[in-house]
Amino acid sequence: MPALPACKHTPRPYSGPSRSEVLALRRAHLTPALTTYYKEPLMVVEGHMQWLFDETGRRYLDCLGGIVTVSVGHSHPAVIAAMHAQIDLLVHSTTIYLHPNVSQFGQRLIATFPKDSGLEVVYFTNSGSEANELALLMARLSTGNHDFIALRNAYHGMTNQAMGLSGLATWKQPLPQALGVRHARCPDRLRGAWGYNDPDAGRKYAEDVADLIRFGTTGAVAGFIAEPIQGVGGFIEMPPGYLQHVYSAVRGAGGVCISDEVQTGFGRTGETFWGFEQHGVTPEIVTVAKSIGNGAPLAACITTRKIAESMTKRLHFNTYGGNPVSAAAGMATLDVIEREGVQKHAADVGGHFKAGLRKLMERHAIVGDVRGKGLLLGIEFVKDRASMEPSGPRCAFVHERARELGLLAGKGGISGQVLRMAPPMCLSREDCDFALAVLDQCLTEAASCQF
């Protein structure tokens, strides 16, 4: 069994209700629709940087980061100090009053975008779903058009409109959603018509969007939304040139372009601060959440002043958007990202991690693909390399077994066939080597099992 890397943090003794009591309360009083990981759901009661601790004090390396949410580390002292300082003064305000944190954070957030982008107005929300709904609303109001284009295999949230933008049946309730949304082909170079070796794959996949505009809409669209790397869909990277061609087609039809950076933003991909910057494009709207507050409930929709003004014809406010405590967490998180060189660290450690995963792929035939950038990495499981048939059961086995060995990861893909690695960006190379050793053992065991 691989040994956990050293950790100087000692968890405090837990004195709350037992895991079995918490599980019973959850089953009795919380909605049964809530998803839990693992056959025996894990209870976490404390966190420190890249580590999580259960009620027994057992330590786990967190390579999911609260679903790509903990950016600079669980309970990072600088973020916690900023939140505590604000709590002592005021916990809640609303957008009908002025508060310095909200305006100052807006200024700080805008400064992270390219200077010539035109992205200069921030609308703070509570979640990525809400930010994406707002983006859809502003796109339609500002263009006067209704039809909207999203991608198959995409995930944009769980509210009604965001669910309609999503292109995964597993995350869509059976009721009418987001009328007017059309889904284009996912540019998946592993499973699509044009693979990794086709240098023109981006343009070829983009032609489907142009065809969809011509044949599946009125010819005039409100907008297009995509993640630079699909998150829940299994960390599918957009091919080079794809977004450039799509943005051109969408703008030619009167629409605006939206980059969903909920999982790709804040330096996580290593190469750039925002995912769209790697594609040579600039969207009119950017939606962010998760890493923005290192776990604090906070999200935002960033756009141009002209587009933002489309909402001024009616009254509007947000009770919790830009909450002063969350905004304090957001500013402190940005401080840490800049001061500690988190983006550069994600590129360095993520490159080391990906290289190790590639070596595992060479040795284990049940791994069909390793992809992603920085500390946003996916491992796709297959039945065999000949058929490349997705294998959700193999992924589930490795996911479960890794937990037993002290490694927490995520799952994604329409068949649950992709192991997702998106840890807090304070992860070290030593941590990566531990994760690789665990995965090596799990892959070896999975290959000998019958599924």
C-alpha cells in the first residue's frame, strides 16, 4: 500500500455525531435526489490544504478539490483570516446598499482579463448555474434573438435553464427545459470523426455549428456557450482552432459568445489564467464560480457594459450576490493566486502529473486516454484498446479502490468512464507521485477483475 506523503497538520479530535447517525439523518431529512460517492459514503469533518480528514482522523489526498472548487487549499490561512475579519464586521448586505468588498472585488476580478477584451462589468451570483442562466438572459436581451447553441456532452448547471444548456442525459430531469437551445456535436477527438492527429479537426467540428445555425435555427442566434475544457463531460479539450471558427459563425448570425470558466478559470489549466485565452478568442460573456472563492458560495457573470445595460429596462437586484464575506474570500483567494504563483505551479505540477499518467497509460491497456491541462486532468477507461468501448465499471472500481488507499478523485463522462483529477492547486510533486502509485495499484487490480 503506497504511503501517504508527510503532513504537519494534526486534525482536531472529532466529537460530533457518528457517521452512521449523520447518514441516517441525511436519509431521513434530505432529498433522496442528492448524489453521494462510494458504496459507503465518506464523511469529511476537516480539511487542510490538499488534505481531507474523516471523523476518525484518517487523512486523504483530495484530488477532486470539492468538485474543482478548492483552488488554493482547504482552509487556507489567508482566506480564512479575511473571512473572519469580515464576519466580525458584517455578515450580510445586499445589492441595494453599497459595500466596499463587492466593488473592490469587481475591480480586482476585471483586472485578470485581457486589457482589450471589453469585459468590464461584473454581476455576482451564488453559483455557476445562476451565472449561466444570467448569461443566457443577457445574450437574448442584448441581441433580440432567441435561439441558442450549446454542445453535446457539456454541463452548465442544475437549474432549469442551465440544465437545458447541458448536453448530458444523466443530468437532465424529464421536463421542458430552456426552449430554443440547440446542441451541436461535441468536438471529442478521442471518439469523434476527427482525431488527435488531424490538424484540421477544429475547423471540421466547427462546421457542425455553422450547419446547425442554417438548418436548426431561424438563422439568427442569441449566442453560443462552451467550456474550454468540458468538466463533468470528462475533461474533453476543445481542439485548436475550434472556438475561433465557431465564434466567427455565431457572431455572423448575430449572436454573442460565452465561455463557461467555472472549472477552467483562475489559472487551473496552467498555461493561462482563463481557458479561452489558450484558443486565441475573446468572448463577450464569461461565467465563473467554484475556484473564485476557494469554497465560499460565490460566482459571477462578466460581460461588456453594452450587454449588461440590456437588463436595465427592468428592476433587478440580488439578495446574496457579492455577499461581503464571500467577496472577502474571493479577494483573498486572488491574493494567494498572485502572491504564491499558483498558475505557474499548476503548470509545473500538472505537467509532472500528466506525464506520470501517460506512463501509466502505456502500461495499462484499460486506459484509453489521458487528457487535460495543468491540474485539470482526465483518465478515460475502456474495455480494451481495440474497441475503445467506454468502461464505467472499471472506472468505478478504480475510484472506489483509490479511496480505500487514501486517494479521492472524481468521475465524469456520460458512462461514468472518466476519472477526474482536479486537486487544490497547492498539490506537490510528491503528492502526485503518491497518487500515481495508488492508481498504478488500482489499475493492476482492475485489469484482473471481471466486469
